Amino acid sequence: MESNAGTADGETVILNCIEPNGSSLHEDHEEIVISTVEVGQWDLPSLAHRPIIKIKANRQRLVQQSSYFHGLLCGSFSESCFDSISIHWDMESLLSMLRFLFGCSLDLTSESFLPLYEAALFFGAEKLLLVCRSWLNYVTSEGRIRPPQLHLGDLVHIWEYGRENATDFIPQLTDCLARNFIWMTSCDSFHNVPFELLLSCVKHPCLTVDSEKHLCDAILLWLAANTIPYDLLNSTGDARVAIFTEIRTSLLPLPFAAGKRRCPLFSKFAERSVNAILSLATSSSFSLANILGGGDFSQLRIRLNEYTKILDLSGCPQISSPLLLLSMLPFSYSVDTMLTKKLNQLSLKLERSNMDVSRIPWENFPVLTFEAVEVVDVSNCPMLHLEAAIECFSKSFPSLTTLKAAYTLNFRTMKLYQLLQKCPLLSDIDLTVESNPVIPAKVSVISSFPAVKLQISTSFNEETCPAVPTFHFPRRLWNITKLILEGRTDIYDSDLHNIAECCPSLYCINLNACTSITDSGISVILLKCVGLHSIFACDTLFGHNCVLSLCRDISRFDGVAMKMEKNTNSSAYKLQILHIGGCKGISEITLLELIAQTHRVRSLCLRETQLDDNSLYKFSGSSLEMLDVSDTKVSCHAVGHVVRRSPHLKCLIARGCRHLLQEENNILENSPTLSYNCPVLYYELGKSCNLEEISIGWGFSFFSLEALRPAIKMLRTFIVGLGGSLGEDGLKLVPTFCPWLETLILYFQVISDSVVRNILETLKNLQVLALCYCFGEISSLSFQFSAPCLRKLKLERVTAQMTNDDLLTLAQNCMNITELSLLGCRCLNSESQDTISNGWPGLISLHLEDCGEVTAKGVTLLMNCQALEDLLLRHNGLGIDRNFIICAASRMPLLRKVALDVCDAKDGDFDLPDFTDRRFLSIVKIARCNLKRRTLYSIKSGPCTTPVHAETLILTWDSEKLSRTVVKERL
């Protein structure tokens, strides 16, 4: 509030406030006179730009509030008897200080703090100094920085001021930035942080990061911005690279560490990191004894503190239950012999993947509690005993709400309820695994073999661990709202019944590719979980019963005359996400009824269903943001109907819709007002939508692209499939029309070197590029431009003349690729393995098919791609050893999928892994070919050796069994 001190005793003094650099601030030099009597009405924004301001101020108030004015106005200085004095100071901070001295409130920010602090220090305003210090203590002691209140650049200036003037607030600033390190690295001014401050934060015990990867990325980002190009070529050129020793490189994700082997500044550290990771991940007998026996094990302690909210260990095959437990125990355990012995015994028990962890005496191990942890991600951690890890989480992370454990095959689904029960606040669970390629609706099964059950050996009796169903629910778990079980073939109808009983608050369920559940099983959970608004059930038996459950009281279907009335009480009416792509069990009439009820849906996937125009015309919603109607019978008119009703549409996927072409042509022929320059569907899209993703095929042309132009200015993903024809002119316009494109996938398009060069040179954000079965070949000239952002590259039947040298050029200019697929590069030989393994050491996916003689001399060098998760080698030369699958699984700890062809087997076949040998493998596909039959014309020219696909053997593992199936398709 405004003070009355301005008129306390009637004695005033004129302060001639002069901006030191005021000559250039304001052209208007009119004298401004203001009074502290009206201090609350000062217009600071306009006054701050005045070079000179006269202020009538109460002398006594100034003397009381400021030691500077006390000495000046009451001491022996000549100014003490003057009616006016001159003050040369920054105008804005001076006025703000005077407002505070005369009773107005102070609005401190990180920008205004330092000028006010300096003013308070110079003028001896002790109360203002106290307020400034209190404010700084408050904002730096909060758990999380509030960006509108604090800016990194300002905090850096405060830190630099503190260092230069030896103030005592440097430790609290360092502490604050260490706790908020992730926020600091996300700021645009991060590269301006002084190295001393960065190093102090990195060494700080309260350094808080989600993972070591984030810390490493941040340091590399800073060094890249602050290191001269010469030193970038030499890891010893800058002494500041010693900061890398603060990174716990043994805890980096394997794909990340492997990929950084090509980073000049980090290559040596990356090499050591990969070796340490593989040593931990591939050890057949690993326990805490291995860790504690090595002396200093601080590099193996996961970085946890009281401020940690997210713990991300994804992609770390070295993370085991003993190592996890070690990080949650007090550091003193490393020097206590008796406690160390107990830890070793516990770690040996945990190595038994099928033991009952409930029998472990956890009370002997007082794990530390980290109450701030809310999210844990242990996806892709094959060595982690998840059940034991959950025991640790339940004790150390009482606030845990989200658990991501994707690709964890060793977790038995029958333990799911125990998981939910031990972590009472858990609401979001992800147990995704690799989707089984044997989808009944998509493949033709030639033969199948009885499943081989995993033999579970137990040392405890049935009384201790009785045979119980997957869920045993003495009480309901109301916190569980989101459950992702995608790809799990060990989920059955009985499990869904029990989930419906114990998790009534579910609002999101993901059952995509859960092939062991039926229509009836899914319908139960849809019926009982009344709050469900997000359903993912693609490639399942979702069908008539599920639709009945969603529509509830709509039980009659009259195919002749159907009266459609909105049932606002139905589950379907409240749905926000409905993904049922590939569900062939839904009839056209049933699908029509369902779509008519989905009034609030935002994301709708109906690919490969019986969808037709009649069903789509019944859509009455207006909130749609994503629509997938690929491979259905819809026409452009019906899709246009949905588009007109969906102004917020961001994503349209309509590949494989042949009727789009037929209908479009009919409309154009019958309507004289339309021309090929304005196709109907794309005109509607261009008129009303701002798309971020579009996937289209039949009927899409250069003219369609022109009509679509207003809608694709912010497009991120562009896919053109079979039936689309952009031509070279159209493809050259794509970078102009879609400058923010991140994914570009082209099938059966006309391409050339000039087209590809234009794409790579212009689209600076491009991360995914796929050119498949296109017309016209491209050469190494296409990839002579640097594309550092490119992560995924697929070249299928477009680079038949690619040589080893061309591949080397590609590796030099696209060095950050993590997923590579080459098909039909017949000029490559075994030397290309060296280029691939050294050029892209961080590859997680590699597909090589019909690529000359790449594997003719074996695959020794490809084994150096140790971070691979997905490997396909087919028709690349007869030279792959019989034990390749088992060997690859042992040397590539993250490998989940392998696809081979018997044609490449040096000994005519491959050894198949058992449960132990498979390591992390979940899918193995082995194709077999027959020689093409001789024709009348080929007899004279000798035997024909052209291989023709015959069948594919598919092995899939889940937590319970091994399934073997032979299908006709080449998968």
C-alpha cells in the first residue's frame, strides 16, 4: 500500500534522478516532477525511460530507510543543507527502490532482482536487502522452478555477480540449478551457462536428472556450442571434456552409448561405456559380489535423491535387480561386511527368475525412501527381475503413479494383481511386448505345433504359493486408470474378467494384438468398466458382443430400416478414443450402429474393417482429431462428410482405399464446376483443417497436393502409397508446402537424384525417410548432403547400383541413423558389414534383403552392432552359421526380433533357441524358398536357381510358452 510518510512532517527534499546513459534514452527532455505523496500512481514503464526526473521526497523517510541518505542528509556533507540533491543511477531500479521505501509493495522477478539488490546495497536499504534475499531464498528453495518467475539468463547473471562480489548466495543458486538441471538444459540460453557453474551443478549431490543419458546429452550439447571446430576433432583438445568423468557411463542406455562411439569428444568414454554395459549385461553369473568386490562402485549407483520425480532406465540391459537394490540402500552397506554378505545372498536368490520374491526377508534391507518419485521406466531391461524390482519400488517409491515396463517377457502376467496391490497409488501401467506376427485375420496358417510350456521350478510347497488365477482380488483397486497390455498373448478372457472386477476405474485399456482373448472376454471389461473412454483393440477378436456392450441398450439391429437415435448414456457415446483396426469380426451393420453412437470420439481407427460409406455417413461427431480408414471401402464423399464435421482434424490415414480414386473420378466427370485442379476431398481438407499427418494413396495427384496446400503448412508426417502419383514436380513442391516435415514415406512414386537431394537439403527436421518400390533409381549423389537429424532410412528397390563406396558416403552424411533398411542393393558385398557396424554403431534396427553378397562370408562384423533390437537378413549370400540366432542373442542383449532365410544358411538350416538360449528374443522368423520350376524355355539354358518363397516358420515366446507356427506369407 501507499505510505503516508511523504507528508509526515512537511519537510521535503528534491531528488534529481539522472540516468547515467540517459542522453540516448528519450528524445523528449521535458522536465518531469513527481512526488512520493503519489508514489502509488507512478507509471514506472514510462518513467523508467526518462533521462532526468525530479522527485519531491520526504527527507525524514529517506533518512530512516537508507543509510546512504542518512549520511548525506544528516551528516557533515554540504548536501545536508541543500533542498535538492542529484543521484546518478539506473532509473528503473532507483524508482522501484523509492517506491518500496515509501511503502509500496515490490514485484520481484529474476530480471529485476540484481538491479534492485545492487541499489539496496549501494543506498544502504537494509529492509530492501532483506526482502531481496528472502525472495531469492524462497524461489531457489522450491522443488521446481517456475519459468514465468525465473529465467536462466538472469540466474546466470546473479551467479556471476555473486562470484565477482563474493556474496553468499552462490551455493543456493548452484543447488537450485542442480535440482532443476533438466529445466536448465531445455532453456535456449543453456549454452551461455559458464563452465564453472555447469561443472558445479554436475558435481552437486542434489543433481537431478531423469537418466544418465539426459546428463550426457546436456554436456555434449554445451561442449558442441562452446568448443572450437578444431577441438571437436580431437577429444584431448579441450580440458573441459574432463567433465565427462562425472557421468556414470556404466548406466547409460546401450543404444545411446553405442551411437556415441562416433562422437569425437565422447568416443573414448563411449567405448568404455559399451564395454562396461556388455560386461554387466552378458555375465552369466552376476551378483552384488561382482560389484562390491570391485572397490569403488559409485559409478554403478543409480542417481536418486529427494527431488527425483522421474527415473528412466529404459534401454539398459545392464540393470539387474541387485544393481537396482544397491542404489536404494544406504552407501554404508558397501563397507559393512555382514550386510554385504546378506546382500550377496539376496542377489543370488534374485538371479532365479522364477523364485517367489515374497519369501525374501526384505525387512533386513532398510531401503531408502524417495517420496518424490512418481514415474519409473524400466522398458527394455531384459536382466531386470520385474517382480523383485516391484518389491523395491513399493518400499522406496511410495508416490509411484506410473510404471513403464515394456518388452519385459520374464514378467508373468499372473503377478499383475500383486503389482497393483503393492503400489497403492499406481494408476498408469505399461506392459507392452512385441506384437505377435501371427494375426489370424492376416496370415494363412499351414501348420502349427503344440505350445512348449516354460517349466517353472519352485523350491516351496503349494501351501506357500498356491495355484491361483492371474488375479485374486480381495479388494478393488480404484487408482488404476490406464492399463497397456499390447501384444501380450499370455492374457486370456479370465484375466479380463478379473481386471474388470478389481479395476473398476479404468478409463484407458490397450489390448492391441492380444490374440488369446475373444470377443466375449473383451465385452466383459467394456461392460463393467463404465468409465472407459479410450479403447485400443486393434487386431483382436473385437466384434458383435463388444459393440453390444458399448451401445448397451441398443440390442436390435434392423438391416432394412434402422432408426438411429443417440443414446447419450451409452459407453460408445462417451468414447474419446476407439481403435479397432484389423477387427474383421464386425459386420457392416454392427459397425454402422457403433459409429452412429461415437459422438465425442477424438481418435478413430477403423483400418482393415468392413467400413463402407453407409457407416461413415452415420458419424455425427465434431471433435475428431485422428481418423484411420486405410484399406476400407469408403469413398471421398463419405470421408469428406467426416472432414466437414471435424475442423480439429490433425491426422488422416486413408491408404489402400481404392474407392477414393473411383469416386473422385466420377465426381469430376459429372460436375462441370470442379476440375482436376480442385479435387473434392482435398479441397475440403484444405478449406477447414490444419493437418499434422496424412497418409494417402489412390487418387492422390499433383492437383490434390495443390488443393491440400492450406492444410499442410504444419505437416509433420506425409505418406503417399500405392495409387498416388505426385510426379517429380509434385515431390519437388513437398518441401515448400511442408517445411516442418519430419517423416516422409513414398511408395511407387517417380523419384530421381534431384528430388531426393532437394528433400534432404531443404527439410532440415526430417527424421524418417522411406523410398519403397519407386520408379527411377537414385545414386550416391542423393546422399551427398549432410542430414544429421535423419534417424530412420528405408531404401527398398530404389538403389540397385549402390556400392560399398556409396554406402560409405551415406554413413558419412547421415551418421545418426538408428534404423536402416536396404532391399535390392545387389552390388554390396561382405565389406559393407564394416561400413554398417562402424558407420552406425548405435543401430537398433537393421534390415538387409537381396543385398548381393553381404553375408556370403559370414556375419562377424555385423555382430559389432551390439545395440540391435530388430535384425533381418535374407538373400544376402550363403554364409550364415547354423548357430547364428543363439550367438546373436548372446552378443546383442537387446535383440528381440530376428528374421532369416534358409537360403543363406551355410549348413542348410539354423539351430533354434530354447527358453534359456533365447535371452531377450521374443520373435524368430525363418523363411524357406523353393527353386522356381523349369519351363519349356528354360530347359535348354540349364537349371533355374531363382528362389521362390514357400513358407515361413515363426517362433514366438511369451512369459509362459513357446509357440511355433508355419504360415504361407513371407513375414
